[in-house]
Amino acid sequence: MNPVYADLPTTVFERMSALARAHGAINLGQGFPDDPGPADIRQAGARALLEGDNQYPPMMGLPALRAAVAAHYARHQGLVVDPASEVMVTSGATEAIAGALLALIEPGDEVVLFAPMYDAYLPLVRRAGGVPRIVPLRPPAFRLEEAALAEAFGPRTRVVLLNDPLNPSATLLGRDDLALLADFCRRFDVTAVCDEVWEHVVFDGAAHIPLMSLPGMRERTVKIGSAGKIFSLTGWKVGFVLAEAGLMRGLAKAHQFLTFTTPPNLQSAVAFGLAKDDAYFAGMRAGYARARDRLAAGLTGLGYRVLPARATWFLNIDIAALGADDDVAFCEDLVVRHGVAAIPVSAFYPDGSVRSLVRLCFAKADATLDAALERLADARRRAA
Ligand code: GLN
């Protein structure tokens, strides 16, 4: 067994979902909406399955989807990419990240990562032979700091892997932080791999800024998006990659021997979805913002300290304010004794340096959130 995987635990999301099932808990752990997703997009997928072509689509993705991706990013983020040579469809964002790391890293190359980080990142970097250099971001602001970047970047840095908006902190980077990072990328001749799957799930008028749009970054950024997050269809696993044509040629080589392609009916349906009018995106954001406010207000009323959530489907509570110092124990107790599954944020800090935050998913129906709040009230009463 390769040592990277030999001692790796099952992902925290799978573990907490299994515990939720075993204890009949309300699952606010793993991030997925309990809404079935947009009916018209699902219908487009069903129609394409029955009436369309179900043999291998082109390795780079259906031309219709690649054109839709290019048009979508031109419309929403002002990015100009050539659909034929600068867009690739993958089986989810995780495949895109894995492929990018495999294509870009040679053994011994250094990769700058930020903690909190999605739990797939570190094993993928290590398996690709990369040497991780981790920059910790501190709650509650989770901002980039020049001194920490200066410590992490060096002559061996090949890639920086960035998630923005950031899961689990529910924050997004502003232009100053992005400019600082872009400056380091240019100075050290580094490629940025940007996991921007939460780009549309931003609240309170905030706008996501793609790192690729900053001066000098167009040629050195691999931008990754996901239909699962844009359309609340997490099981579909349709992702897309934007990169300058030369860079894309290398990424495509990795993709062709990972999954090669992605189910054609889902690709057609996503092409349809990406062309939806602004009202869809505004409505989606407003719906999640309402759910966030409902859960946050309920938690605050119960005496939980809630961190601001400006993006994603998640909010965090600060358990140190409750006198707790072990997020894993807190989450185990919560799921086993009180029937609510959550995610301990230490799972996103490889050095375990932050153990005071617990992540809750609010992408749920009001009734689900209200039922969870009742159980969280019970947890507070029994702790008091
Ligand atoms: N992205 C999801 C989350 O953060 C988890 C995805 C998964 O379970 N692999 O909850």
C-alpha cells in the first residue's frame, strides 16, 4: 500500500454521515442540500439520457458544454476563454484538482496550501510527489498575511492550491489579499490551482473575484468550478477547468487517464443550466441566505457563538465560547446523544491547530433546520 493512503482515515464527511445514519441524526455535517435541485435541469438530464447519445463524449467535454462554460464565465466574471482550447469538463472538481496536481508537480516540487483545507488536498499533493508548505489562516477573518506567504514561497514552489470562497470558514478573499497572492505567484513563477466551486454561493451582495482575473494571472491560473455546487446537485460530479491553452494541454493529458470523460446526459443538462438567467442565481443565493439567517438566529438565541458566513452552505460555531476544547469529542457527543451531525473543523487543519470550531450545513429545508435547532437546544440545556 502506498504510505500516503495506508494510514489515512475515511473522510470525515463519510464518517459523520455514517454516524448520522446509525443514530438517526439530522445530518448537518456533509455538505449537501435536502432539496432535489432545479427541476428543469434534472429534466434536461433525463431527456438527454433517453433521447441523446450515451456513448463516450469527447475527452475534453461536449462542445455544447464547453461553449456554455466559456459564455457563463464571460457573462458572470468577465473572463474570456476559448472554449475549444481553454475549457475542459471533468468528473467533479476533485478530479480536476487531482489531475492538475498530477500534471503540474514533479516529485520534490513544493506546493503552498492554506489551512483550513479540504481534506482531499494534502493526500493528493503528497501522492503527486509534492512537498506541502502550509499557510495557516486564523479565525475569524481567515485572511492572507504577507509574512506567512513569504515564509511559505521559495525557489522550489511550483503550485499554490487555493480554495476561494473557502470551505469550511465561509469567507471569501478580497481584492487586496488576492493581489498579494498574485504578486507572490508572479515573483516565484508559480501556477495557481484555484478551487472556486463556491463562486456563486456568496451572500450579502459580496462578489467572488477569480484570481485568474488579476494582472499577470491569466496565463498561470487553473480555475476549477463545479455544477454540483452551482446547481445544488452534488451527486452529479460535473466539474470544469479553465486554463490558458498551453497549460490546458498538460492538464488534458492527466484527465485522459483518470476518468477520460463524464456522463453525456449530465453534461447536456449542465450546459442548459449554465445559461439560466440572473434570476436563478439571485434566487439560489437568496434562498441559502435565508436558511443561513434562520440557523444563525436560532443558534444565537440558544447561546451559541456563530461566526459570520459570507459564502458556501456552512456556518461555524465557536465551541471555545461554550468552554469546550475538543471539536471531535463535541461532534461525537452531538451526534450520538443529541442527534445532530456536524463537522469538526480540525479535520481541515492538518496540524490540528484549530479545535474550537464546528461546521454546520444550512442548505436544508426550514423544517430540518428547526428540528436540528430543537436538538441543539437540548444539547445546550444538558451542557448547562
Ligand atoms: N464538499 C463536501 C463538504 O464539504 C463534502 C464532499 C464529500 O463528502 N466528499 O461537506
